[in-house]
Amino acid sequence: MKYSCNMIRDLLPLYADRVCSEESREIVAEHLSDCADCSAILRRLQCTEIEAALREEKTSILRRQAQRLRRRSALAGTVIACIFMIPILICLIVNLATGAALGWFFVVLTSLLLAASVTIVPLLVPEKKFFWSSCSALVCLLLLLGVCCLYTRGDWFLVAATAVLFAASIGIFPFVARKEPLRSLLGRKAGLISALAGTVFFVLMLLSIGGRTAAPFFGSVALAVVPPLLILAWVIFLLFRYPRCGKAVKAGTCCIVCGVFAFFAERLIYRLLGTHVSGPAFSPLIWNAATVDGNVRWLVLLGACLAGIILIVIGLVKGRRREK
Ligand SMILES: [Zn+2]
């Protein structure tokens, strides 16, 4: 062989791409006819080139497909928006013709906006569809409630709005927070923010109900019942969120906490209301109207503690095995 393998291998990429001079081409071809190793390298080089070309082709097909899909979604969104405009225009004309001072026209308009937020918005926005759809649905629902409240001359808007916001903060927000743009914005704080927002809106909802209700004892009952329940909800949330132990240990601890809460809740609430009640008596051999309440409470407490302890032991044993 006139040339060393290393020299030929330097030329191989140019040879594979057919961009080297005729002279180099002949030298490489001559070398390849005698050298099995360099021939194998050339074959591998050609294979990776084919793979790269296929990959590029695949990405470009996917990109074209996504573009086509986006265009179709936008078209469908525009068509649905046009269909939605028909009842809006009819209502506007009828409302003006009957001289109803646009009262129920706005109710129809905001209802259709709410429908549009979950049908047209996801079709029209190119990305972060769930986020924008949820935000617009929430705003439209609040608008609809506001318009209905104004139209009926009601005073219930705050109660309804805080109830909707409370439900959204614990029912929808955790799902919205898992998707962009909130996922990268909030990270691991999403759960904590959801729990905080839930607590704030729950308290606001109670305050607005309290402000609207005529019952004078509402405030004192709410103050006695709500804090223990909120504390229980937060204890369960913090237990599941932060300790670095297995799921079984967390579930067991929650079981015990809930059992103890169910046992003491009534006494605690009565104590907060200023009444003293004695603890439930346990008479497992006597079951009648007088003892059933106490017996059930004791059995729930014992059952929850037993289940909790079993779960914790299972979790600890599993954790120990995993460490080994
Ligand atoms: Zn060679």
C-alpha cells in the first residue's frame, strides 16, 4: 500500500461525500480495494450519513404535520367563532328591538364567551393551551356570575365568586401548575401556593357568606369549626409534601392523624364554642342508643391507629430493604 491507513481515513469523509479531487478519489479507491479495515469505516460512515438524513427527514415531516395541524385548528376556531357570533347578533337585535336595555343580552354574551373559552381558545392559541383555556374560562365564569348578579339585582356575587375561586384553587390550579408556563415558573412551590390560595379563598368565602347571612351565631360557629378543619387539611398536606419517607409511612401517619382528629374533633369544637362535653365512653359489650356513638368513635380511633401502625411498619421495612 502506497499510503498509510491514517492518511486514507482523513480523506474518507470527503470521499463519502464525493467532494474530494479525482486524484484523491483514485488513491482512496485503490487503498479500499486492498484494506478491509478502511472499507469497514467507510461503510459505517455511509450508514451514519443515511441515518442522519432519515432523522432530518423525520423531523421535517413532523414539523410540516404540526404546522398543518395548527393551521387546521386555527381554521376550526375561526369557524366556531363565526357560528358563535350568530346567536350573539340575533340576541343583540332582539334585545334592542324589544327595548330591554341590553339586560339579558350580556348574560347570553358572557355565557357564549364561557363556551368559547373551552372550545375556541384551545384551537386558536398555538401553545400553552391548557393554561390559557383555564384562565379564560375562569375569567368568563366570573364575568357571567357578575352579569347575572347585576341583571337579577342580587347581592350574592361575592359568595359565588369566592366559592368559584376556592374550587378553582384546589380543583384546577394543581393541574394548570403542572403545565407550562407555570411549571417552570413555580417548580416545586406549586403545591404550597395551591394550598395557600385554597385557604385564602376558603376564608374569604366564609367571610362573604357570613356577611350575607342574617344568622348571628354564624361567626362564632365558623370560628370554632373552621380552624380545626384547616389545621387538619394543612397537617395532611405538609405530611405528604415534605418529609422524605416512603408513601406507606406517610399514609400510615395520616391515618393516625385523621383517626385522632375524628375522636377529638367534637370535644375540641364544643370547647371552642364554650361548652364542655365529656369524652366518649367505651363499652364494647353494651351496644344501645346511649353507647353506640362512644363505641363507634373508639373503634374508629383504634382501627385508624392500628391501620396506621401497620402501614408505617410496612413502609419502614420496605425502606430498610431498599437501603440494603
Ligand atoms: Zn487502510
